[in-house]
Amino acid sequence: MSLAFAEARAAASRGEVPVGAVVVGPGGTVLARAGNRTEELHDPSAHAEMLALREAVRVRGGQRLADCALYVTLEPCPMCAGAAVHFRIGRILFGAYDPKGGGVEHGPRLFARPGCLHRPETIGGLREREAQAMLRAFFGARRMS
Ligand SMILES: [Zn+2]
């Protein structure tokens, strides 16, 4: 989770919304780490989770990450939660809850829907205050500038 926070802080320093994600394989091997790059890549789908999941399968080969965990500083949005289903990620551990934009515990609650092809184990609220404070600081600074 510390690596995910480091990626989020690096994203903020690039002027991106501070969200960081890390994919960890069996035995704790870090397969991929990424921060948001939507501004830099001019790609609204370049969320930290999407980049980290894609990189993890690229590094490993194959398409599935059932024995892997995704650590992310913010509750994944519906797009990233949907991607996590396609990648068959085993576990998702996230920091701050996102009542407005989240898709796991809020909004569509993707994994709870009947017919969901794969339900990753999810744990939310990891270092939640720290994750919230980072987002608040970023958006607060942007409002003032
Ligand atoms: Zn997302």
C-alpha cells in the first residue's frame, strides 16, 4: 500500500489526480505500479488501476491475475472495477471510499450484481484518512490556484 501512496504522490506532482495503484503477485512480488496519467496521455481511461492491470499482464504473460492483489489509494470507479473483473484479479484493497465516483461499494456496486462473472475479494478503508487527506489537499490546492 505504501507503494500505491508513493505513486499517488508522484501523480499529484505531475498535476494528475493523486491516485496510485500496485499489482502484487504471489509471494508479494510487485508486478506493476502506476499513477493516474489521464492528463499526460490525453486519455480519460488512463486511471492508475487500468495502467497497473495492463502492465501486470504484460509483465507476466497471459490475461488473468486471479492469484494477484490490486492495491489502490481510492475506491475503483465503475470502469476500473469492470476491468478488474475482466483481468480476474483475486483481491482489491483500497484506501479512501468514493461515494461519488466509486463502483465497488457505491454507485453500481459492480461485484454485488447478479451475473457478475468474477467477484474479487475487496477490502476498503486501508489508511483511509491518509488517502482522503491526499485527495483533499490536491483539490483544495487546485481550487485556490
Ligand atoms: Zn477508474
